Amino acid sequence: MPPADPRLVDQITLILSNLEGSAVADPDWERTGEVPYLYREGTILVSEADLPRARSALVDALRGLLPSDRRLGTEQGAPAFGAGEHFAELRVIDGLSSLRFAAVPGQVTVPLVLERLDAILGPGVARPDHVLYVCPAHACPATEPEEVPGHTVQPFPEPAASCACGSGLCADGAGVDVLIADTGFLSDAALRHSWLEGVDGDEEDPYFPGSNPPVIAPYAGHGTFVAGCLRCQAPAANVHVVGALTNPGSVLDPGAAYESDLAPRVADALKKRNPDVLVFTFASPTRDNWSPYCFDVLYESRLRFIKGLVVVSPAGNTGEDEYMWPGAYPWVVAVGALSANWRTRAHFSTYGKWVDVYAPGEDLVNAYPVGDFICQESPNKGVKRSFKDGLAKWSGTSCSTPVFAGLVAARMSATWENGQQAADSLLRYARSQAIRGVGPVALPGDACREPRSSGSGGDRTRVCCHHEEC
């Protein structure tokens, strides 16, 4: 069996080194190259309805895995439990709790515990606290940021032209609220780039702590880049970027977070805002393709009650046909990436019948921090790239996702459809111009198009602003 791809090793190692308690389901992953999923060691998630029987089952599972002369909950480095206690219990989000126990390498790990709990409780009753990320296994973004020519001053795809309409109801996203869950936002980017004017969010520090001169950290600026891609399709949309993938106390944020941390941050943001479009930029595999428990609860307790809300998420960058979450949910629009020619699927894009639409996602240019970046991944590891103008070229399904989300926002302002209706209309048109061997395709400029027929290759008909003069 060939060893793991060096780039995959670099990506996974970045997370394991900077996200406390993270682990890989396959302990031999560096040799096999297989990364089934990443999780928080010593933690399982259980619905509050199943807590009573889960507590008892967990004690039985732990006793069965540990030698009889080992006292549960006292291993070095384990959580400090009270006398006679085998685990700690913590509410994660309304309706869901975590049970934390002392992990023992090779003996008591989450995958081993879950195997026993599946036999006792039934499959999927207890699940891991998955790691969700904008980077690896494989990477999203699919490349590290690249330099652009020095004369470049505009993003790509370029900002959409405003629709000249007497009533002012134009396909520019005006009046549409968008919430992006990512790494945060660089406030100076809104001053530097006109298409980001008015965008706000949780402030992100993009530099390695203590670096002098400043060195840009891996995945820093991702939320700003994504916001820029969306704004180029909907230049007047109200956009807020939540720092959902940050990890307080960490020296370096690896663009990853546990679902038990990420979902509550989104829930908190939803208490303050009522978005029309919610954009996730992470895509991760899960244990046995079970959905992330925290996002099950987030949907049932909050998202499904926001009428008209559309949720958009990357399909992932595995280059294979496999489920990636949260994009695999039926209530999420999963977006794959087109290659730079916009006629073929990008080589890195995850694909399959579950992927709803493909949009441009390779070699996009948008806002990025100013400074030097040291590549962290093979084969460019150690190479310095300089970003003097606050622009970078980046690729990934996390880049194609905001392109589609921006088209939704643009259409909403033109047609008065809500988010779900606008997304459905765009998906119908995307299916009418589906590319053989790829799937439904949405391109810049498609916000107000309608298919004249249900077959592929349908004619483009412009629908704009409710007024014929548009």
C-alpha cells in the first residue's frame, strides 16, 4: 500500500498540532493514507433523550476496554472526574450533551468506545465530536493561496454590473442579509477593496503570533476571500462573517473546529441576525456517514424555523464520490467546483448525485491579507509568497460556494423571491444548462435567468426587477 500523500500529511498534521485533543479515526493513517474522519478524543455526543441509557452503556463499554486493575477516569492527562465517576457530562447545545471520558491510546479511544456503544444502544445513538474544517482530508481550499500579477487590481470573477432599473429593485443583492460561518473578517480589506465596502464580521488577526515582519498564518483571510467572492455576485448584499472556526487560546487557528464548538457559535449568531442566506465553508467526512449530531440539533431547534432561509455549503475537495458534511444534508445546497475553463469539473472537487450544483471554483482572485506567506504543504513547503496588494488566487469548493450564494442573493433582490425560492429557481436553470459528465452549472450572470425548456442546454431568458424595461 502506498504511503500517504505528503500534502495530506502536512494538512492533517497542521490540525492535530493546533487543535487540542484532535485525533484521526485510523491510527495508522500516515502509512495507509486513509483519513476516515477527525474527532475530539475522549468525547462522544448523545441526545438528551438518550442520556440515561447512554450513561449506563458508556460505563459498561469503558469497563470492557480497560484492564481490571485500571481505575476509570484517573489516567494521566485525563479530565479530572470526581471520586467514583467514570466520565463528565456537559450540555453542548439544547437537546444535545457530550460525555467525556479518559482516553487511553490503543485501549480506550472514541472509535473503540463507539463500536461497543453501537452494539449496546444501536448504531448512531452515540457519535463522535467531529472536526469540521476549511482545509484537508483533502483540502478545502484545494490550494494554498497563490500570488497574482502585480498589475492585478480587480477580483475574478469581476464584480457584477449593476442593473439599471427605474424602481431601484435590481439584481445586486440589496436588502438581502447573508451570514457566513468562517474564520472571521479583515476590516482593512473593506477599506482596500471597493467591492467589500459595508461588509463586517468578527475581526480576524491573520498573522502568526509574534512574527516580525508579519507572516500570514495558514487559512487566514479565508472568510474575507469568501465574502469577496459572494459580494462580486451581489455587490449590495448585507454580509456578516462569523469567526466560527476560531479556537480561543490556540496559538494558531488551523481553519478547523469541533462541531460542538462550531454549531453553538452559529446558533448564537442566529440569535442576533435573521439571514436570508447562510453560508458554511467547511466540508468534512464523518463516521459511517452519520450526520454531525450538533448540526442535526441546530437544524431542528433553529434553522428549520427560519422561513425562506437557504443554507449553502461546499461539496468538498476529495476529488471522489463521497458524502461530505454539512453539504450532504437534504436541507443544504451542496456546491461543487468547476475548473478554470468553466466547462469541466475541477480535478479536486468532490462529486456525486448528492452534489446539487457546480460553480467556478478554480483560480479565483479576491481579497487577502497583506504580507508574506510561507507555504505549509508539499511540494511547496517552505516557499515564501508575497502579497503586497491584498489580493490572492485561491481554489476550492469553499470558493465556488459563495459564488452560488451570491447569485442567490442577487436574484432575491431582483425577483422578490425568498432565499429558498431563489435557490430553487437557480437550480432549475442550472439543470437546464447541465454539462455532461459534470452536472448542473451556475455561472456569474445567471442570477436572473430562466430556462425556456426543461431539457439541458435551455435558452437564456432574462428575468429582472419585475419590469420589462430592465
